[in-house]
Amino acid sequence: MQSQPTTAHRWQFSTSVLLPVVLTMVVTAAAVLGFTLWSTANIDERALERQTRMVAHVLSAQRQQISHDQESVAIWDDALLATKLAPDLDWVDTNLGVWMYDFFGHNRSVVLDAGNQPIYLMENGAAAPLDHYGQVADAVGPLAMRLRQLIAAGGMTRYNQGRDSAPPATAEFVVVDGMPAVVSVIPIVSDSRQLLQEPGSEPLLADILFLDRAFAERLSDEYLFENARFSLTESSDPGKAIYPLLNSAGRFIAFFEWTRDRPGQTLLRHTAPAFGFAFLIAVIVVFLLLHQLRRSSSALEAGRIHAEYQAAHDRLTGLPNRSSFDARLAQTLTERQTAGAYLSLLMLDLDRFKQINDTLGHQAGDDLIRCVGQRLRATVGDDMLIARLGGDEFGILSVSRERQIDAIALSSRIIDSIGQAFELNHFKAFVGVSIGIVHATGGGAEPHELIRKADIALYEAKSAGRNRAVVYQEHMNELLQLQHTIEAELRDALKQTDQLSVVFQPLVDQQSRRVAGAEALARWHHPKFGQISPARFIPVAESTGLIEVLGEFVLRRACELGAKSPGRDIAVNISPTQLRNPKFAMLVFEVLRQTGMRPTDLELEITESILLDDEHISAQNLRTLRASGIHIALDDFGTGYSSLSYLKRYPVDRIKIDRSFVNQLEPGHVSVAITQAIVTLAHAMDIRVTAEGVETTEQADMLGAMGCNTLQGFLFSAAVLPAKIEEIFADPANALDRKGRTEAA
């Protein structure tokens, strides 16, 4: 008689046959779901781009259309007679004012005499008192003056000679009485060209079309912009698409908002029932398979044991994990058997591990962690507890009843071992390790305090240059407390108005040696501690989240200077934290609108680490800012990853060569070749180059010979106060040309 299959055999069959089926279904479902979500998001993004282009075209056409509307009444002998030669305001009211309102929907019509004074005013289809002109004078007056200048320069000649079918006109987007509008001004002339006028004496017809709800609804009906509206402030609704409306001078006027068309999500909603049904079927199948697995009690026991092991050990290295390490440390410190024993705790953190992950991939990173665990076992031996605490962090616990181990000598062996090359996917990878050490005795220490001190020592090892070991000393705790003090004082300083300030270091055109702009730099003068270096408080602001408030403060001061000095490049440093904020681009636009600075004069400096950030929010912010005319500069180029592939993925307008290269510029030094290569590659990609840290004439001359566009450093000027940089800008030696840039730029 054939024996029944054992429990072990049934479990082996279940895991070898059923488990691969389950995994295959899960992986397939995940792949289908991931591809579907990616496709719908991509479709929605393309739809938004098409709608944005349509909005730009429609608004530009509307600015031209209002002038065409005016031509129907402004080019008319009768209109010229009624407004100038034989004034008849009743005729004007009927044929100009009411007509423009009824037929074209213009909200305001104004007729100006030769002195630009109002002789007739229409408001919403009815004649209005002339003293109401003051409500729209700020919008109409500049355009009227601009048109007078065109006429004085011979702008009417082509029309009077019959070569143009219409006289010149001026139109612009403006804000009128707190509401965005289109204003157009056109001269009233003879259609027969028999009633000649002295140039400059022509009466003018000005019309205002408010970009109000009615206008937005008309755009919604004609161009299918759902829930369209104009607003002076940005919307916080993530379902809204936003287009910043700028005037011809590049200044912000308003936001045009509409509900985004999301064809991808619509498609997803329609296909969701099918996906749900398929998922339900998959769940049923998985349930049946799991039910089969549960029939084996021995398999459940084996799974429980395995789960306990997995919970206590790291998957990659097989070493105990953090929870096991913490439990073992607490047990060692409290057990009676280890009372009075010598304890040494080593906290390890790999150096340059992130670069391996970024360049060779996460699989290579996993292989590296696994190899590091093996080397630690081989170096330390079996007498000490080794654990992987998470990521690229490891912990080592040594307990000795006789004497304290030589932790420095052990750390030296570990550093030498980890420093040897790792073979990963046919590549040789090199990493280092930083180690923090703390000593204690059993029964006389608290686990969390011991780990905290080891972490402080590890932080000091990292700060001291990495790839070294540091034993905890009490003064290290004082340094950490100093960091907390700086954080608290910085929070208070951000609420005050007399501690933080912004200074500006000039940016000098290499060819003409004229000042082309300036870089904004934060300064902190504490009432008790005096001047605090940015190298100390900027990292604290980054790690505590205060950098967003501090960054907005610097940006606002820089834009205030930029508004006073149009045509000058004003550079502002931006942190990765700011760029990851989905509202950052809108914040920049709002600051530009409030200060009046032109977007094309603003340059935002980012670091190379941002280019490694694959977050959609950071990339979208960069594209939005650059699309509005704001320039993007890559700071400290050459000190980080410096990959040209990132420059292709996220195009920038300028790179800044780090001062570490500039300081070493001398004939025959390798920095000369590196710097020349950077400049050549940048120019090949149509990217401008700035060299910072220029301190000698020789450095400036060498950089000029290499083709550097802009120079910055103490050779020209240290950072100065806003009043001083305005004096520098105003110096005739730094004059702007007619295009709004330095003459040599």
C-alpha cells in the first residue's frame, strides 16, 4: 500500500508550484497597473500642454482683436466730424460708446482730445460723467502717450498715403480698478482720407474690455475651457491649470485658470470596472491557493519560524537587524552576568554609497551591502555582534570581561577592508566607511543614550572628512547642542526685522569688465553672537525646514533690487527643499508680481544634487520656471556628479565653475585643462559659464582666454549692501545698452 504524502512533501509541492503562480500574477497585475497609471498621467500631461498653448494663442489674439473692433468706428469721416470738427456728443454716444458696448461687449469707451483729455466716457453701455475718467486714467494714459509718440514719429504717414488700411494703434494687458483687462487706443481718422489733420492733433478712441467672468465664460464656450476664470492670485486647487498672463514688458498681470482636461483619468475611470473584475478574479485565485497552503500545519510552523527569523535579521546580509541589535544591547546592559563588563559600541556608515546606487543602480547597491556584510564578518570575527541597522548603516557591539578592546585598531582594520575594491556587475566600486565609537560598562549605561553618543561620534567622523573613526567625547555633545541653539535663534531671527539681511556680490562681464548683475547672499548679524557665518546657519536651515522661509526672504529682497534695476541679472540660490514644494513656482511668480521684477532678469541657482532628484515636483517646477523666462544656473559645477546627461534632461542656462578650480589656475596645473573642458562643453550646449572665486588678475585673464562669460570674486568686489550695488549699477561705466544689458554683454 502506497504511503500518504508527508506534510513536508505537501509543503514542498505548494511552494514549488503554487507560489510561483501567485508571484507571477502579482507581478503581472503590478506591471499592468503601473503601465496604466503611467500612460494616463502622460496623456493628461500632453493634454495640459496643448491647452496651455491654446490659451497663449487665444489671449494674444484677443489683444489684437480689440484694435480691429475699434477700426469699424474710428476710421470714419462721420466719427471725425462728431468728435473734433463738428462735435456732437449725442452722435458719439450712439455710434461710438453704445455701439462698442452692444456689438463688441467693450466695458469702457473713452474719447480723448488732442491734449489727451476726455471729451466723452461710456461705462457699460451708458454715457458717464467725465470725472470718472480718473478710474481708468492710469491704464489709458500711458497707451495714449505711446500712440502719440508713434504718430509724432511718422506713424500716420503710411495710412494717409493709402499704403495701410488702418492707422497705428496700441493695445496692452493691464489691471484696471483691481481687475485684469485689455486696453486699446486708436486715432479717429478719415476713411476717405479727405479730412486731413495736423499730426498729433487727432482725437483718440480708447476701449477697455474687462477679463471678467463673462469674458471667461465666453472663452469657455468658444474654446471649451471648463470653469475658466481670471484671478490676481493663484489657485490652491490641484485640479486647476494655471497660465500666468504677462504684458508686453514681461510684467505679471493675472492668472488664467481653468479645470484641467484629464482624458487619461477619464479613460482610467471607464476601464476601472474591467480592472476591478480582473483583480477580483485574481483575489479569488490567490485565496484558493492560500487555502491550499494552509492545509499543511507543518508548513505554517515552518513559515512562522522563518518569519521570526526574517523579523530579526536583515534580508540582504543575513545579519541581525536594528530591532535585534537594540534588544541585544538592552539585554547586555541590564543582565547580571555582564554587570561591570567592558562594552564598546561602533556605529558605521558607508561613504559615497549613494553615488554607487545612482550610477550603477539599486541592484548593484544591494550587492554592495551584501559584500560589506561579508567583509565585516571576516574582519570582526564571531565574538562580536554585527547588525545592519538600515540603509548603509551597520552596528558592532563588543563585550569583554577582562579589558576594553582596542576599538581604534579594530576600526582601522574595518576601514582598510571596506576600502578595497568591490566587484559589482563587472565594475570596480570603491566606498569608504565612517565610524563612531562609544565605550561603557555593563549595568551603568542606558541603551538609547549609548546609541545617541555613538551617533554623535559618527556625525563628527563624517564632518571631519569621512573614512575615519572617532571616539565620543563630551565636548561633542556641546557642539550638537550648539546646532540646536542656532536652530532656535534662527527661528527667532526669521520673526524679527533687524537680524537677517541680504547683500549682493557683483557679476562682471568678462569681455567689458562691466557689472552685469549680482548674486544675492544671506547674512545674519545676531545681537549677542555677532556675525554668524552662512556656512553654519544655512545647513541648519536645510536640515530643520527653515530654508523655505529663509529662501523666500532672500528671493523677495533680490526681486526688490531687480525691480529697481531692470536689465540686470539678479541671481538667487535655491535649495532642493524649496524646489520639492509643489507651490514653489507659483510663489516665485507671486513675488515677481508684487515686486514688479521682470522674470527674464531673475536667475535661480540650483545645485547638482537637484539634477539627481527624479521627483516629478522638482522637474515640473524647473520646467514651469524656465518656461516663464526665468533663467536656471547650475552652481558649484565640477564638485559633485557633473554628468552631461543630467544637463540634457534638465536644460540650464548657465553653469558656475566652483572656486576650488579657479583657486588652482596656474600654468601647467590640471585645473586649467578641467576648466577649459567645462567651458568648451558648456558652449557646445549653448550654456553660458560663470567662474566664481576670482581673486587675481592672472586668474581673470586665464578665464577670459578660455571663453568664460561672467566673472565673480573679490578681485572685483566683495558682497555689498543693496544701496551700494545700486550705486554700482548706476555708475556710467556699467551702463546698459538699448537692449537692457551691459554694452559688452
